[in-house]
Amino acid sequence: MPHRAQVTAAYQPVVVVDYTPSTAQDGQILVEMKATSLNLLDWKRVAKNILIPSFPHVLGMDIVGVVSDKAGSSRYKLGDRVMGISTVGNSETGSFQTHAIVHERNTCLIPDELSFVEAATIPFALSTAACALYLGLGIPRPWKTNKDNSPAVLIWGAGGSVGSFAVQLAKASGSEVIAVCSEHSFDRMKEYGADVILAPSHPDIISLIRTLYPKLHLAFDLIVSKSSISSCVGCLENEAGVIATAIMYKDAHGRKSVSFKPTFSGAVQGARMGPGCDETGLELGKEMWQHLPALYELIGGLEMVNGGLERLQSGNYRAKLVVKI
């Protein structure tokens, strides 16, 4: 019997109940869920009773599974492995259930190299990072960009899932990346290609970044505290520029030289925090899911390592180069 974990009342924990899944309509697919992730947004919605239009309500953002009903979809066949992002406020699309409905434009096939569990770490974190970089900061998108023209980006709080994707996307776009994270994430940041990696506790972090990148004008703050905001502003040339924030920064009015851009992952579905459709975000969403596999390139087995290293040295790559072992 299909079942779901749902919130039944304000400020109450989720309970697991049986239910009857809805039927996919034109443009939608019904996904038999195989894995999902827990995100900070999920507990915040329960603890603060936000973005829950009615009860009972199903949470969960990362849709990962197989197509069990494709309705009028021409993109997929039954049994295809897919991943996508749910729509905040719509229980039918919530991922904390055995079957979830999602619009096909918000999905893509899961690459063969990824398990369901690995894929479950991608949709929401990737969407949030993409919205911050491409809608908030306006850096070139990796599937369109001329790498030589991409500005440097400071990512403060790079060690988490969203920050990790932000580092990888920014590098795919050709940007130099300054990653600020705890020391236990340093090795991973090196793997992702970050150009400078610093701990937030570094005693001279602001002066060091300003020395290395005197023209820096873009930052993505995933911590969004008074301290992190102050540090990000201090790193920018003339303390002016654009800072994308993982959540709304309430004291933005006190920083007139900086434009603060709160990140809303729903933009990739065309949604806004207010009325109307975010056409630019909708375009980004379509492109992102279409080009997701191009964010890495499977070049073969171990015999291709030398060729891959030569491509890295010459700059002849637009995605993370991967070998299968």
C-alpha cells in the first residue's frame, strides 16, 4: 500500500499514513520514489509553520525514483530512472511519500553512474546553487559561457551540499572560486577545483582575499549571519558588489553599497515569492535539467587518465572529467 509521511497540524511532527496516489496529468509523470534527502528547509517548515498552505501536508524536495505513470509525457518511458525537484506547498509533489507527481520539465534522467541514493543529494541543492549563481549573481551558465569572461566568486559556507554544488557550478562556468569552509572540507574543495580554500577562522581572511582578488565583486553567503555578511562585504572591492544569500538577509537596508539577492530555489520552476511567473528562472530550470549530465564528462576508463590530464592542463574541458574504474 502506498504511504506518505505528512504533517497533520501546525508545529506537529510528521506521521506515516497510507494514501492513494493521484494520477499524472499532461506534462506530468508519477515517480515511484526510491530515495530522497532531508534538507534544512524541511525542518524549518515544520518548526516555524511556514510554506505549508494547508493540512495534512507532505514535505520533501528531492524526487528520485522510476517513472510509474508517464501520462502524456513524450520524454520518458515507464521504468526510466529520473530525478527532479518538488514544488514547495504542493503535497502531490512532496518527496516524503512512495509516489510523487512532478512536471517533466523539472526532471532529468539519472546518469547510469549514479545510484538512487547518490542522486537524492542533487536536485534541491543543485537548484539552490544554480539560482544563487546564475539568477542572483548573474555569472555565465556553463552550457553557454566563454570561460575567459567569468568573474571570480567568493562562496562563504562552501562545505555543505549547496555550497559544494556552487563551487562545482562556478568552476564549470569558468570562474575562479574562493571557498570558505571548515578545515574538514578542504580536501573535497580541492577535488571540486576551488582556487583558494580558507577556514572562516583564518585571522587575516579578509585582507588575504582582498590581496588575492582586489577586483572581487561577487559573493554567495550560505551562512547569512551578521559575521558572515560583514566578512563577505569586507572582501569586496570598495565593499561594494552583489551578495547572493541562502535566505533573506533582514538587515540589507544598512548596506547601500551592496545588492543582496536572496535565493529561492522555486525560481527554476518559474515560481516567485510573490505573484507572477519568473520567466528567467523557468528558462534556467529547463536548461539546467537538460544540461545536467554535461556538468561532468565520462571519458572512459583508467587508460584515459593521461589524455584527461592533458585536457585539464590545456583548458580543453567544460565539465568535470570522470573515469569509470
